[in-house]
Amino acid sequence: MSPSRSRLLLLIEALDLGGILQLTLLDYEVELHASAPAARDAFRRRAFDLAIVDLSLGTLPAGLALIAEWRESSEELPIIVLSDLPRPNLPVEVLDAGADDFLRKPFHHAELLSRIRKRLLRQRWRHGVSAGSAGGPASLRRAGGVLLGTEAFAFGDTTITPDLQIRFPDGSTERILPKHQGILRFFADRAGGLALKDDLVKAVWGSDAGGAGHSVNEYISTLRRIFRHHQVDFNGLVASEPKVGWRIAPEAAAPAPR
């Protein structure tokens, strides 16, 4: 996957609309699901840059619940909702659930594309990435409060790159959030020793450390799922030490694969 291609998660019940949107969104990597449980499972397994949810009669309750769940798990994921349901208060319900944008059907595809671009661009600016940058490693310095650096580093048999990618031994890649990268760097720097949770929060969250304890667990759970999806043993590198932090295996700082 090219670092410049954003990954979108779509929950679209209608197959015809799903097919149309896949053609419309050819510039993005799209993962399409027709049910809330399938979309929920995808969110748990992989990291996404933006989600689109189509609320219909069949997906309304589950869709609103899923939006609220995603918002609780990630404050950074932009969520755009589509719907043609005749509910005057639906835009308010959607925004209250945690969505960022609401688009009533029918709509022009150009409008949806424009809103997607704006949401993704806003995320880049929020993370401190210049909109005019080329997107290469040298152009990234700090994002989401995390210092990204300009060189890749190793975490076990994987390589973590400055453009927010994990490269796995089989050549596959996964896009991650800045705090995911900060956590992996923190663990790699403490290979063979004990990583204290309080120290991790201070290093990665900094001045925003207040109340970050639950978020740390969510971010690490996501990393576990990503590594498991690529059949890499994250638990063998990072073992939980209850009420203290994590015991990091010496292999966590192995030389990065070329």
C-alpha cells in the first residue's frame, strides 16, 4: 500500500450503493462491509483513516451505536454519515453519537469526495503534518503530539517508518496513528527491561497525560490486533506486568529488516 493512500472503512447495507462508492473512491484503499458486526470486527483488526456509515432502516440503531462505540475508542477517526431516512432530527442524532459530518442522500459524488478530502486534510493539520508536504519520511517531524523523527526503527522483526507505517516480514504494511508509533518506539527503547505505564503516558501523551490511562490500553489493544492479523507475536515481545506496565523482550530491538 502506498503511504499516500488513505484507508477508508465503509458500512453500507445496500450492495448497489456499496459498489458505486467503491468506484467513486478508487483513489483510496476501501474496505466495504454490509453489517455493523462485520464493520466492528474490521475496526478492531486494522487502523483506518476515515469511516463512512450509511444509515438505513436496517442499520439505524446498530449504526448509531457503532458510531458511538468508534468515537469512544478513537477521538481521531473522522466519521461521515449518509442517509435518506425521513427523520428531521437525524443529523442531530448522528452528531450527538459522535459523527463529524452528515450528508443527506441523494448527493453528488463530488460533494462526498470533497468532504472526505477536507476531513483527511484536517486530520493531517491536526497531527502537525503540512498539507503541502510530499508525504515522505523527511517531511514528518511531529504529529498528534508525538515526535516521529526522520528514520525508521525496528520493533522485533517489523520496521516502523516515519510516515506512520508498520512493515511486516512478509512485505505487507499497516498504517498506524502517531501514538501507536510513539508506543512502539517507547517499547523498542526499553527492550530487555521493564516499561512503566506512567513513563509511557508521559513520553507519548506529554502535557495531555491526564486521563490517558484508558486510552493507552486501547492503543495497545489495537497494536495487538494488527500484529496478530499479520501473524506476528506481539505478546511475545510485550508481556503485561499487572499494575506496573510491560516486560519488553530483548528481541524487541532486533535489527530492522532490509
